[in-house]
Amino acid sequence: MSKQNEGSAAIHNAVSQLLINGNVKGALALANCLHAPGRSITASAVTSPKREKKVVIKTTKAKVSLVKAKAKAKVKSSRYTHAHKDVKLTTRQWAVWLAVKALLNAKEEYAKAAGHDGFYSLSGKFVATFMGTPFWTKKEVDRVNAVMVDLNKKGLLTWAKEKVGKSKRKIKGSIAFGPKA
């Protein structure tokens, strides 16, 4: 008897035993395994004197050219889902970029209308507030700041690091669009 027939016979015996014990759902699930397309099935029933019978099923996929074709057709998803002028951005970078871009555009409009320069620096906390993320948590503000640094490295933003006050707190002064914006 071949392994396929032995496995089928073992599954049939296990299904019968499950039905005798009243486990209809288990028997149906096991019977469905028997008829799964593209699978070769081997099974063994393990009995324990103290407990009900346990059924152990090992399935292995048969090598089918169709499965290989589907695997080749799958395209690995890219972590960069957005782009701005050929600068690839992740979803988080894109959200922060849109917020900063909107704020800088509003700064320019205000400067034209009022004759003032507008704001000089832009903090991660302010951008997080503008985005509607929880700006009161240090973790979220740090994430926004890290993304703003990434945007600076990619050339979308520029600023001058300045130390302000007695505590020498660092700010992003003279924030503006970068060369790739």
C-alpha cells in the first residue's frame, strides 16, 4: 500500500472514530483535509489511555508548477509608498511632509498678506499638533522630529540648528523648503 493510501486510510479511521465519539465538527474538518486540492496527506492516530484519541495530521504541499508561477508573480511590497519629485517617502514621512508643507505654504501666504516674515522655527510638537497626533506624548513628538530629520536628509527641508536661551535649547531656525522640494 502506498503512503498516500495509508494516509487516506488513517484519516478515514480517524474520522470514523471522531464520529463515534460525537465530535462532528472535528470529523468534518478532518474529512475536508482529505479532499484538499494539491496536497499529499499522511496521518497517524495517536491514542492515550487517559484522554480521548488525538489525531495528528501532517500535510505537505505537492510541488505544482501553478504554485511556483503564483510565487513568482507576487511582487514584494515596497516600504516607500509615496513620492514627491522622485524622492521616495514612507507613509509616516508623507504625512509629516504634507503637514510641514502646508505650514510653510501658510507662512508664505501670511508673509505676503501681512508683510511679516511669519514664524522662524518649527518644532516637532507644533507639527504633531497640526497633524492631530497625540502631541502631549514625548514618544510621538520624537517620532515627528525624527521624520523631520529624515526629510532634511532627503533634501525636502532645510533649517539651521540654533541654541536658544540660558538652557541652550536647540531649535530648527530658518526652516524652509529644501533643494529637492
